[in-house]
Amino acid sequence: MPGTDIMKRRAVGEEEEEEEGPPPNPFIHEVHLRGAWQHIKFYLLGVLLFPLRFLLATIFLFLMWPFAVLRVIGLTEEDLQQPITHRRRFFHHAIRVLSRLMFFASGFYRIKIKGQRASSLEAPILLAAPHSTFFDTLVLVPCDLPPVVSRVENLCIPVIGALLRFNQSILVSRHDPSSRKKVVEEVKKRATSRGKWPQVLFYPEGTTANGKVLLKFKPGAFIAGVPVQPILIRYPNKLVSGTFSVPVMSSLCCFPAPSYWCPPSASSDCT
């Protein structure tokens, strides 16, 4: 009977779904070391290599501080509402070189890039995902250190605050009710400046996950209604983790991921 066949198919489908189990939790990342060689590399390199790389990365990070300060020194808040002129581009290039050296010292020897980056006229907004670790800031280097959207509280963090002012990042306050509206207006202003402002980089998921799935994108990157260019971040090392249940030393012993430039898309196609 046709009806009986349909019921049987449904029952089989339900059994398969039960066997598959619930979908994986994107906020849990468990690493299982296999074999003696992986254990030796993990713990030996973690003890010997992690302190050295952490020290070198910290040195390069602090070397950026004076260049970041010099780029904005003497500029008023009104001046910072406009793109910084080419006369101060030297400091921008210096920090980009130091940023690359910092990631190199952290174990990211090579950045493999597939595709081509769109210009600020073609795609004023860049979207980087999946966001799984603080090392995802590596994307800033091939993107020519674009501004990002960050919390205003980060201005108080040594070095980080200076770097946020250096590249004229867009700052949002969780305590100011009008702050989000101002951020929306600023994103729209920069995205519709016809290339006057550099591209703005978003991590549209708004948080970190385990990198196995994409979380739902926040609407902030699409409010301006302009074309966006997605960037896919991948790490070839399956043991890499800087935000979950694995010690950070595993991230400092890994090799970098390729970044894939996807063709620009209209905002309406991404929401």
C-alpha cells in the first residue's frame, strides 16, 4: 500500500535522525591527542616553544605602540572624524610590518590566500568568518589593517587602545543607549564614502565558536546596504584552539590557515 510505504519511510528517517543525535554544540571544542608523537609535540613544544614565541610576540606588539601614538599625535577628535592623510602613511606601513612579524613569531609563518580582495569601491565592508580564536586578527594584515568595530572600553587597554585609535576604529559603548545609533551612522558614512574611507572589517558572528559551523550573522555589517566581501578563515591544524578547552600553547605551535576571498555580494544576498 502507498500509505504504508510512506509511513515506513518516515519511520526509517526518524530512526536515522535519532542515530545521528543532536547537532554539535558550536561553543564546545574538545581536542583528542592521538598517538605518542602528538602528545610529545604538544607538551614538549608547549613547554619550550610557547614561552619564546609569547615573548617575541609581546615585544613586537609593544614596538607598535610608539608608531600608533605618533600617527595620531596632534590630531583633534574632529580631525579623526576624517581619514588620516597620506603624510602619516609611513606609520601605517611600519605597524603592518610589525604586525606580520608578531604573527610570524607566534608560529604563523605563511598566510595562504585564495581569491582576490575587492577594492573599497566594490565592497566597502569585509566579513571574516568563522570567528574561532583571537588569532583571527591575522586577517587584518592582508586586508591592510582596516578599521574594526570594537568596544569603547578597549581604549583603556595598553597598546590595544592606541592601535584602535591608530586605524580609526569604530567604537561602541554598551552603557550609552545612543552609542549604537552613532555606530550605525558612522558605518553608513564610511561605507557610502565612495572609497574615501578604507574598508571596515566585521566579524559578523559577534562571538567566537569552535570554527566547525557558522553562527547567525549580526545585522550591523549589512545596515548600510552596500556590497560586502566575505572572507573564509581556515586553520589546517585540527588541534588549533585559542578560546576553548585547549591551552593557548596549542595555537602558538600551529601553522596558519589560508584565507579565501569570496566575490563581493550585495547585502541583501547575505542576510
